[in-house]
Amino acid sequence: MAALQRHSPVEFSVNPVKTTIRDDWEVVLEYEDEVKGPHLVDLSHRKRWDVQSSSLSTIRPGRVNIPEIPNQCTFQNGLLIKRMNLTQAHVWHIYGDKLEMPTIYAFTDVTESSIFLALMGHDIFFIAEKLTSLDLLNPAKEPLFLLQGPFSHIPSQVVVMDRKNNSGVILFTCSRGYAWDMVDAILEAGEEFGLRPAGENAFTGYLENGSV
């Protein structure tokens, strides 16, 4: 029986130069001409879990506490955990080796029902303000924080992971059916700023070095 191979619904019109197969996903590690940013990175292969329970405070995915207040986030042990509301949280496994989803009733794997993108580098907040009315530059909010609302008119979860002046990292997800429209809109909005696709190595490099 042939091995299962999964493909991201996100496609960029540039050639990959480094790829790998991980957990049955074809993952692009590097694209052509990545030297300059800002960059748009497809992380759709990274595991994402929905957690729903009336007692979220008793659940610790990967031994990490779920934030107590809606729209708060925490990043620890390779997991970015977002508190959505009183009874729901989302877990994004964005770094490190494969982690098995807990088998308790509260968890649902939503990886394949959505796309997961990172917008990173200089001028990304100028790009984002062309696509959303969400206040990603709110000085009262320090990264990490979650905003829920429209991004390019599409219902999305948006996390400001890093913000220094107009440089940083924005992560977001939306339904996978919007993959083509979302990517086209972002690349068009970022064209004047030199936005280009990048592979996963660009994102993991940021996590390891702490800068974009």
C-alpha cells in the first residue's frame, strides 16, 4: 500500500529549492530568491488542535497552561496556545519534534480544515493594514496576543507574535477553502514592499535566533 502524502492547499508561484516529507506532508523548506524580505511562509503542515471544555484550567497541552483570559496567548515547549473564549482554546504546534494529540475528549485535530500562514519581516504591519481593520499596532497590547476577525474579508485568527517598530511576525489561520484568495490578496498587498514567499526554514530561523 502506497504511503499517504498530504499537500498544503497553499501554493506559491515560485520554485522550491529544498523540500522534505514530514508526517506524510510535503514541506517546503526553502524557495528561490529568499534573501530579502518581508516573507510569507506557509505553515499549514504544522499541527493545530481545538480544545473545548468547561474546565480549561485543568488541561495542560504539552505540560503548558492554557491562558486564563480570552485573546491571551502563551508560547512554550514549541506550542503557541490561544485562549479563544471561556470554554475554548486553540493549540498551534509551531516548533520542535512531532507531538501526539492528547486522547481526552476535549481535543479535535483541525490541521487539515484550515491554512496557517506567517507574515514576517520589515513593513509587515503596513501590508497588514491594507488587509484588515484589526488593530495589530495597539500600544496597549504587548505580543503575544490574539485578535479574532476579518483578514482580507475572511474570518481569521490573527496572532501578533513579535512587533518592533514596523517589523515583526504575524501568524494567522482561516478556513482552507480560502487558501487561493488569501494568498493572492496578501502577495498583492505586499508587492510594493517586496513581499515574497519563504520556506519553513525562514520561520524556524526566527524562532531560534529571535529576529527577522
